[in-house]
Amino acid sequence: MLVDTDVLIWSLRGHGKAAQYLDTLATFGLSVVTYMELVQGCRNKDEMSRLKKDLAARQATILPITEAFLSVP
């Protein structure tokens, strides 16, 4: 499952339904672009640490941009 930036932001901000949805997934992926959007939105080192810990705890996979990714219609 590829998860969008908004769902991850809502979860990190404590939105219960977003966190519950992510909890139902055994694991999920996010694009490197989504990851960079999340990193850019971190206001300090504590938020960055929390982001990394949350993604690691959820066993999220950061997916690179590949040629195959770019050719999806």
C-alpha cells in the first residue's frame, strides 16, 4: 500500500482515524518525494526524530523514483 503525505501528516499530528488506518496496515510504502515533504515540514530535530521513529515502528518502506515509476500513466 502506498500512503499519501496527508495521511501521514494527520497521523503524526495525532488525528485518531489516520493513526487507526495506518495501524490496520501490516506495512506500507511511501515515495521518496513524500518522505522529503515530511522531512521539510519538520520544524525541529525532535519532530524529525519522531518522524523517523514512527516510520520505523510501522516498518514503512521508502520507495525510490525509478524509470518504471515515471512511466505509469
